[in-house]
Amino acid sequence: MISGGGSNLQAVIDACETGDIHGGIVFVGSDNPDAFGLKRAKRHGIPSFVVDYAKVIRRYKADPASVPLPVDANLGALRDKTRLFPPDADPKRVKAFMATRLFAEARMIEEMAAYSFDLLILAGFMRNLTPYFIDRINIDPELPRIMNIHPALLPAFPGTDGYGDTYRYGSRIGGCTVHFVDYGEDTGAIIGQRAFEITDRDSLEEIKKKGLNLEWELYPACIQMFAEGRLLLEKRSHTLKNGRTFRRTIVRCLPESPS
Ligand code: GRF
């Protein structure tokens, strides 16, 4: 799934073609009809589809009734499940978000039904996903199969401008993260990370370039580990000195099997 230039998509296409990823891309989806990544897919003969989120959002603003909920969506349960909003979020804003995203996600699921796939890769896809979509893709809760790449060393700097936030904060190290997608924004279990040094001379553009070059290595490597069945989820809990228990699901990357 893409929204823009698709440089990560290109890195994955190339890795499939060189055999660094034992697999192939069966479709490319986008929320943005103008995403340059769609041209990359076409160039490599990969079928694609677009679900124009911006159009759905405009339609909802003009006439909410024209964006009905999917018949199998339980809004209350989904509102409770998602971690995209704090408990005190404005209900009107949450309703508009959920109504438009569920409508778009139902369309994406319809489009994806035409393909059989093992892993869904978000590659510069700039939309948050609701549990409605996530639960229909993660058919085995023990084996999540939606991956995302984020332009920062999570949990630092979640959100839409990881490299920019890193640069503006004055961090000395920047990086990127590949993680499984969960119900929050950029909060899922971390699969891999790469880091780079930031010098006083680096501009934001140079930081983005350093980061993207690492993304194009990291993402194919994480996808290949998934293909080799080397990614396992492990529930960890730590009881802290103050008696609180910190629980988190983490990813264990098994060593390569001796070939
Ligand atoms: C990348 O920095 C990625 O980390 C973020 O979106 C940016 C653009 O990605 N999610 P791409 O060139 O469209 O793959």
C-alpha cells in the first residue's frame, strides 16, 4: 500500500527481482490516485487499485449519509478497540474519522479479495488503519501480517514526519523502523531498525537521504525474514520497582537456518 513516490515499493520490487526477497508483489494499492508509485507498479506489470480517501472525506463533509458504515462494522466495538484516539477525543471528530475510514477500508478489502497474499506491506502509506481492516487481514492473531516502515527510531517521533521531528529536536542519531501494525499509530511490535549519525552540517534533506537509503535495505531484509518464517511474537511482562507491570508484545527474529 502506497500514498506517494513509492521508493520503498521500488526497493521491494527490486529485491524480489534479484531474489533477495523470496516472493513477489501481487498488487499495489493506493489511497492517492496521483501516487507516483502507481507508475512504478505499472512499469513492472503489477496490477494496482486506488481507493481515493480524499474523495470519501469530501463526500462525508458534503453529506454524511452518502458514506454509510459497512454492514459488518460495529462502530462501538471498533471505537473501544482502536488506539488512534485518547478516551476524551471529540466524539464528532472520531465519528467522522471512523465513518470515512471504514467506508474506504471496506472498498480496499473488496479490491484485495481478488488476490491471494501472505503479507501486506505499507510503504509510504499515509493513512492510519482501524481494527475493522486490521482484524480482516490478521486472520491469525499469533501471526500479524501487516508491516509498516516509519522514518524514525520508534517509539521516538511517531506520526507523519519522523525525519523532520528528529532534525528539529536536535537528535544526534536518526533512523528508521519496520514494525507490525497494531491498533495504535506506529506502536506495533518492532521487527527491525537502522540508525545513522546526524552531524551539525546535515540539512533535513541530507537526513532524509541517509534515512531512505537505510529504509531501502531494512524493509526487504525484514520482509525476507517474514518469508523465511523467522519472525515470532512473544508476550513480555516486566514488573517494575514501583510494582507496576509493563507488558508488551515483541518480535523475536530467529537466526537463519544453516542452509
Ligand atoms: C518514507 O520515509 C517512509 O518511511 C514513510 O514515507 C516516506 C516515503 O516513502 N512512511 P516512499 O518513498 O513513498 O516509499
